[in-house]
Amino acid sequence: ILRPFTPIKGSAAMSATMNLAASARAPVAVSAKRNVALRRAASTRPAKAGASVVSCSASRDDAPGPMKRLASAVVGLGAASALTFCAPNVATAAELEILSTPAPQSGVGYIVDDAGLLSRAASGSLNKSLKALEDKTGYHVNVITVKKLVFEQDPFAFGDKVLEKWYPTLEEGNLKGNLLLVKNTKEGAIVGGPAFLQGVGNDVLDSILSKNIPYNVEDEKYGEALTSSVARIAAMLEGAADPGPPNKFEKSKEKTYKTKAETSDKREVFSNVVIGLLIISFVVPMVQYFGYVAGDPDFDGD
């Protein structure tokens, strides 16, 4: 129930202000009605008193409460967490890009070098060899490089995904093959259709994955790893002799330094030689001097 407003002075004004502050903590609907009543009453009050009431009400309404500040902090923390933990991963984009890349067209391209491991010369040599292989036998082999596998960390599983994405039917993928090289783990995989795998043979496939790729990738010879692997695959599909795996360079395990005993022996010999030279350098001039003096008659007469 709203009562008519009467001006308040002195201590009564202070108590009215305290009552107004207490009313601000009331429910929202009651506070809103009371603010409206205060604004109506302020129009009949003197200017000074009305201004103080209105300014107090406005500051109370505009100031955020504890719950509002807590909600703002929670929202800000959630946004920061989303930016921190949901940042795009560059490695995952590589896998998605390869899967979304159209299948290389026959006679046009055979390489998807997403990791950037191949030089221009190596890419040209691979394209030339793979085109010649397809023209001669009908087998189409793709070379794929990727920096890191995140979604599917098994290179064989990822190679199968790419093969199924590019050639979804058995007829399309029967003569197709993918040679995959992962830079981060230095692993390789060879997948393909039934005719392709049978044409290359399990022995050559195992030899390529256990020798051609590891031997060269160990020294970061990525181009050589892929070109030598393609050469063996092409030879088997064309019915030629297998060039064989590369020879692994074995570092010499012989010691290239001298032992302590050998160093001590040579040090003693060197010391003896130095001492002998010093003795000769002192003794020989003295002997020569005495020889000259002994044979000089003038020196004896003096």
C-alpha cells in the first residue's frame, strides 16, 4: 500500500535512506514497485531531496549483484577455456585435407606431398615412373606423405581410409595402390586392391617396409626412400627383376682414439728424444770449443 510522500529532514532522512537500502534487497517485483513509487513521490518533493532519492535508486539498480558478477566470471572462464582447448590442430587438418582431396587422375598426377618431403627433382622422377607404369600395366600407384597422424595413428588404417575414399568400389580400387610415408614416426605403409597386392607380392612388400623406408628415412633421405620403393613396386608389377633393398650403411665401431697406455708409451719416447736433443745441443758446442782451444798455440802461450 503506497502512502503519500511527506518531506523528511534530519535524522528522519537518515532512517529513510537506511530503509531504502534495505528495500533494495527485497524481491525484484517489490523493488520495482517501490522504485516506481519513489519516482512518483520525487515529483512532489523539493528538488534537492528528490534528486538524492532518485540517484540512490539509480545507483542501486545499475550496480551488479554478487550473483551477476559470479555469472560473468563463469562465462569469461568458459570462453577462455574454449579458446585454449578448442584451438584447431594443424596436424589434424593434414589428415582431413588428404581425405577431402580428390583422387589423383590417371596420367595427370600421382603424388600428394602434404608433408613437403619431396624435392622438385624427386617429384618429377616419381611422376614419370608411375605414369610409365600405368601406361604399361594399368596399375595406378599414389604416393602420399603426411607429417603426423592424429585421428588414425596406424598408417595402414589411414592408408585404407584414403583408398576407400578415393576408390569406393572393388572395381575402381582393384588395380590401385597407395604408398604412405609418415614423417613424425618415420613409418610407411603400402595398401591397395587385391590385384595390386598380389602383383607386388608379400615378400617385396615386407622388404620395402622393413628396409627401403627405414634405411633411408633414418638419414632423412625421404626422396630416396620413396623413389627406391616405387622402383621395386614397378619392377614387380611389370614382371622385371627385383632391384632389391638398399645396403644399410654401417658405421665403423673401431676406436678412433688412443688408449692411456699407448699415449703414455709415446710420451716416454718423445721425452727421451727431447732430452737427447737437449744434451747434444749443449755438449757438442762445448766439445768443439775445447777442440779449438786445445789446438791453438797462441792460446797456450797466453
